[in-house]
Amino acid sequence: MATILESAQRAIKNWWISILIGLLYIVAGVWVMRTPLESYISLSILFSAFIFVSGIFQIVFSISNKNQMTDWGWYLAGGILDLIIGILLLAHPLMTMAILPLYVGFWLLFQSILSIGLSFQLKSAGIPQWGWLLFWSITTLLFSFLLLANPLFAGLSIVYMTAFALITAGIFRIFLGINLKKLGNIF
């Protein structure tokens, strides 16, 4: 069975979706950092909508690449998970504020673990920037652990940890999109 990279070598469509998601993550992270006092309340609404939209984009990416990637189901599962979490968060805004750090922490944990695996697949394909992808994945993983370790510690630290985690996840996504485009150009 081919890895996701071997399948990607045939053709990766919509590599730009990863860059778009990365830009959305960075914009959300900067917005959270610039408005920390209002952000905790607003973050529940923003995060809910953001996760919902991210899920839709990941589902589109996975379905559009199902013939090129043998492991496209993992991307589909991640997109469906994001979509379901987004719907749950949008449906229960007050509850979302109370448990937002746990949602953010587990979501970032899942995303960073997927990203670490993808970084090593890029390494095996000979992509020289795989180390940067691994670095940003591990950085995002550390922020997810910080959020999960202190879920009841409300206040500005949760807002800033969330902002930094979103920014690092966004940087990873941009690096990933650029490398997927380069990989497509090589093959």
C-alpha cells in the first residue's frame, strides 16, 4: 500500500487549500492576540465557525484527491471531525466558553499528530523543508499540551496560548501547501 506521499507524487490537486487554511489560522491567531480581553467570549464564536469552515475545506481536499492518495481517508476523517466539532460548538455557545480550552487543546493535539506523521512522510520523499514542518508540528503539539494541562485556568494565558497555537498551526499549513506544490512540480 502506497503512502500518502507516494500517492501525492502522481498529482496533488488543490494544494492551495492548505495555504488558505494556514492563512486563516494565522489571521485568527493574530486577531486573538490583538484583542485579548474581548477574545475569550468572541473566541468561542470565532473558533466554532473557524473549525466548521476548516472541516469543510479538509473534506473538499480529501474527496478531490481520493483517486491520487491512498490514505485520503485520514484527511476525510479529520475534516469530518472538525465539521462535527464546529457544529457542536456553534449549537452551544455558553457551554463552549466553559470548555473552550479542552476543545482547542484536543483539536490542536489531533492536528499536530497528523502533521508530525506527514512531516516524516515528506522526509522520506526527500523534501528538504520537512524539518521545519516537524518543528512547527511539535511546537503546536506543545501548545496543545499546555492548554490541556490547565483547562480550568481561565484568563489571558488561555487566550495567548490559543493565539500562539493557531499561528504555529497556520505556519505549518503554509509550509505544507508550498511543499505539496513543489512536490507536484517535481513529479
